[in-house]
Amino acid sequence: MNQAIQFPDREFWDSERQAVCFPAQVNGFNLTCAIAAETLRQRYGSGASDLELFRAHRWDIEEEAEALIAQQQEDDQGWVWLSFAK
């Protein structure tokens, strides 16, 4: 793992965006990452809440977010969204 990117355990459910959002600290700067509920359920099933699915698969999700951050895949608002494609 790149030591310059850290993921504090402060994920939260955003009902407006229908996504689990989680912070990333990149070289001291804060960035918000998100994965839509639909994406979580498509990948990991629907037998648990979206936050539980995120927490159960945190390492894989953070690894993917790290790759997107390294590729500078932020949207216009500076968010990194994990998509359907894995």
C-alpha cells in the first residue's frame, strides 16, 4: 500500500447520493471516495446493509480507490467514485 494514501475508518451512508462515502488522506490532503449502493449490491450481494457490505469488503474497495486516486480519477467535485466495472 502506498503510505501517502490512508483511509481512516470514518465511512458513512449518504442517503442523498445513495452511496457509502469514505475519506482518503492523500499526502496530507482530504479527499472523499464513494461507492453507490447499487454497485455494492451488484458486487457483493444484498444480504446485509450497505455499510455492512462496505465494511466486509473494505480492503478490496480501498485498494480500488487507491488505484483510482493514483490515476487522478476525481470528478468535477473532487470525489472519487468506484463504478460497476471492477
